[in-house]
Amino acid sequence: MSAIKNVMKNNFRNMELNEYLSSSLSEAGYGGAEVQKTPIGTKITLFVIRPGLVIGRKGVGIRDLTTRLEQQFNLENAQVSVTEVTKPELNPHIMANRIAQLIERGTAFRRASLWTINTIMGAGAMGVEITISGKLRGERAHFEKHSAGTIPKSGKVAEEVVRSSTNSILTKMGLVGIKLKISLKEETHLDFDLSLEPQPKVETQTDSESESKSQTENQRVPSDSEVKTESKDIINSQVKEIAVNKSET
């Protein structure tokens, strides 16, 4: 088998595995899975909101899930681990499933999308975009897009920051598709850092500045008390001279 066919086969298997896990672990709040092929076997990491429902009592649930995955998808020595999602509002798989559940219960799609946008932005996301397509209000199919914040569309920034997920639900009108994109602030990387350390200030004075400073200090303006004492001394000296002149006459 060529390398291209092997890659296509693995991607198709991962897609079927994701669909199976999303349907079987919907009550536990399935938020995606990572599949890694190791020399020992296949390592599968599940991201859920409630890991206790997946593990089960004394690990019965996770053992049954491991055997089912090995038999249905021909996995060799599957090792399944469960990780709890700390912020489910920033996980596109979980929020897309919530939109599908709200529409299935009879909630209007606009109300469901706006509630989801407010929840995601309140959790600290940089931006969110929701696209709902299908027979939404009549026999003619169309789509509506609701967004808030900033969503990069292309480039390396979009690959690093944006997380997306798709989901579908069958209603009375027909099949409705949901596409959700979330841009995360935590994934943004600055090109450079402008944190500068404060440097000590060094004051340098030239000879001309020092001379001018000494002249200004010598030519300082006298205060009012000094002026008063000088005027008193002058008056006293003049009075003494007048008294001496009178005594001589």
C-alpha cells in the first residue's frame, strides 16, 4: 500500500471513530479525541466534560469502550485515556453539540446561536463565528452566519488560533448543518517582546554649565528678612552719624 493510500485510510478511520465517539459519549460531553500510533499500539485521548461517566465504576466503562473500539475499528492494543475539559465554552465540539441539542428540543436557531455566541465570548474568546445552513424557515434551503469578535481567515495565524467543528441534526424540515469557529486568545504569539529594563540616569555637566551654575548660586536673590536687617543697619549708622555731628557742634 502506498503512503498516500495509507494516509487516506487513517484519516477515514479517524473520521468514523470521531462520529462513533460523539454519538456514544454525548451524555458525557464529548469534546474531541486525539489518536496517536505508537510502537506499542494505538493511544487514544478522549476530552470530555464528565470523565466519571466514561470511566465507570471500577473502570468497567472504559474497559468496555476499549474492547469495542478494538473490534469495530481493528485497532491493535488500544490504550484509552480520559481528560477533563476545563473550559467547555472554548471547545468547538462541545458548543456545536449544544447548538444541535437546543435546535432538536425546539429552540429557534437564531436564539440558540446568539446564546452560544454570548457564552463563548463571556468565557474569554477572541472571536466566534456560527454558520447554520439547511431548511431553516421554509422549503427553500439557505444559510445564516452570526459572528462576534475577530476571526482570522487565512495565514499562519488562522492555523494556530482558530478551532472549528461541524455538526448536523435531522429536523422535521430536513437536515440542518452547523459549523462553529472559535479563535482563542491564549494561542496568539507575539513576534517580539518590548519589555525594556529601566536604565539608571547619569547626569553629566560640562565646564560651562558648572560655571553658570556657580554664578547663579553667587548671584542669588536675597530674602525679605535679609533686606530688612540691612535696611535697619543702614538707618542705625545714619542716626549715629547725626548724633555725633550734633555733639561736636
